[in-house]
Amino acid sequence: AMKGLPPDLLRDNEAFEQLAIRIFRYQVEANPVYGAFVRTRGIDPDALTAWSEIPPVPTRAFREFDLLTLDPRPVEVTFRTSGTTRGSGNRGAHHVRDLSLYRASLMSSASRYLRPELVTTACAQKPHIRILSLTPSPTEAPESSLVFMIGTWVSEWDDGHGRFLADPSWMLRASDVEAAVRTASQDGIPVLLVGTAFGFVHVLADRGRTTHSGLPDGSVVVETGGFKGRSRAVPRAQLYEEVSRYFDVPVGRIVNEYGMTELLSQFYEPVLLEGGPVDPMKRRHVGPPWVRSRIVDPFTLEPVAPGERGILCHLDLANLDSAISILTEDLAVAVDDGFRLLGRSGSAEPRGCSMMMEELLEAQEESLE
């Protein structure tokens, strides 16, 4: 049902609600643990009428359970979390049966927010861009959903000279970064430079005595977050200033992408599409038409009052074979049609998440009986 729908149809709340409830009922039937979890909460899937009433599972559940619907189709790939989040040594696993759905989801959002010129130009010949990634390649990091996403951009957009600039342990070769930037500058082809915040910190810390001429006009820098558990976090505004100076790209062309292994959709700051605000602390993130996000109280999991901070809860219809409703540990505040990220929710798991995990464990035992 997802792939056959024009995405913009889902901007309509009624169309979204109907599809969300259909997928929810399917997941209750097809996933024994989730089905038992919904029943222990006294929810009748047939009586539920609002997408906001669909019970979410905490991201931590992906570390403890196989959140996968029963289906004869094989799993095409299992993406795993980086393992740097707190808690048990388990890495979260997101099993994906239909990679074409993930590709369609990620390319739709990336085209809109990173290359708006593709959406607005009518010409059939889409201009290429060179993709330089401060990550390992997809063959070196097959379990990273982030690297899969960048690999998909490369296959769709790259001019044939793009490069992955980190080794399998995510260590960057600073001289390779400089050489790749210099070559792109000589070739005069716009670059999409993508990396985690830590990757950019690493490049800036390693910048050599050599000077390069910066990235060509029209280039874009995509910063994908991910300071989790790393030392030396740099305030975002300062990081963007330094990246802007070093690569000669305006701060307004540095875009943050917010995503997670547990979701098959991503959120972007719409700065290229809307032209501002430049200040990273004043920006918001927006998601695609098949996602709805709420901000809830960490204890009660009820929606917070407008303008209050809370934790993000996403409903992502692309999560067809796992769980569509996901409770994160990310703090945010609602802004217009999106939200502003405020960081992680401190050192302890939000109380609402831990209560939910206990209910999921009980549901798993019940589903095994």
C-alpha cells in the first residue's frame, strides 16, 4: 500500500490516519510480541481510530526483541545501531524485508531537502554532484543504515568520482579528505560532503598546514549528528562556523540530517528549501508526509503543552515490517510544522520508556507461552 501511494496524498491527515491504522492492525496480527504488548495495555486494535493512540515501542526495544512481522519474505538486510548508546552491550537491530521501500523513502526526502533544484528544474537532464562521505563504504559498513543511505545517494546522484573517506573502523584519512576536496575544486563540480559531527570534528582537528581552495560553488555539507558517547563535543554553532570557514561553504548550506537505525525515514532542516534561518540554534527539523511526530512527557507519555519540551515520538509508515510507532530518547520542542532538537534525555532512561520495556518483556513471555 505504501509504495503505490503518491507521498503527498499522506499530507492529508485523514489519508494518513487510515493507512496508519491499517498498518498498525497488520503489525498487531503479524508480530506476536507487539500484539501481546498491545493486548496487555487493554487496547482493541479494531476500536482504535486515531494514529496518536497507536502505542509506541521505545528504541531500546530494538536491542532486546526481534521486532519483525511474520512473513515468508526473507530479510534483505539487518541494520544495527552503533552500540555507543548507554545500557546493555546489545546493539539494536532493525530487520528490513523490503529495501526498495527504504530507498524510496530516503531518496524522496533527500531530494527535497538537499537538492531542491532537482525538484524545481523541469529539464530531464538532472545535474550530477560529487559525493564525498566521511564514512566507510557500504561494503565496509554493511550494517549501517546511514552508510546505506549515502550509498544510495551515490548510486543516484554521483558524477562517478565520489569517495568514501573513512576506513572500516570509521577512522578518517585526513590527507585523502584534502586531496578529494582539492580534486573537486579543480574539476569545479559541486560537492555534497556528508559526515557525522564527530567526522567533521576529526577533519578540523587534523587540518594540515596545506591549504586547499574550499569546495566549489553550489556545494552542500550534510552533518548527520552522532556525538553519542564521543568525547569533545563541540557546540553546533561553533562546529558549523569552523566547517564553513574550512570548506568555504556558507553556514546556510550546512544541513543537519536527523535519523536513526530504528526509523526508515529521515528528518532535515529545510534551510536550502526555505533559505533560512542560518543560525543552527534557531532551525527546526521536518519529516516526510508519511511521518508524524509528537512531543510527549517522559513520565506519562502524554502530549506536552505547545512550546513545552519533551521526548520525541515518531509514527513512521515506512517501518512496515517492524513497528511504526517509535518512542525515542531525544528531547525536542515543537516549532511550526516540525520540531527543534534539544539533545538527549540525560543519563537515565525516561521513566515512560522503562515502564514500556517492562510491559514488552511481559508481553514477550506471554507470546511464548
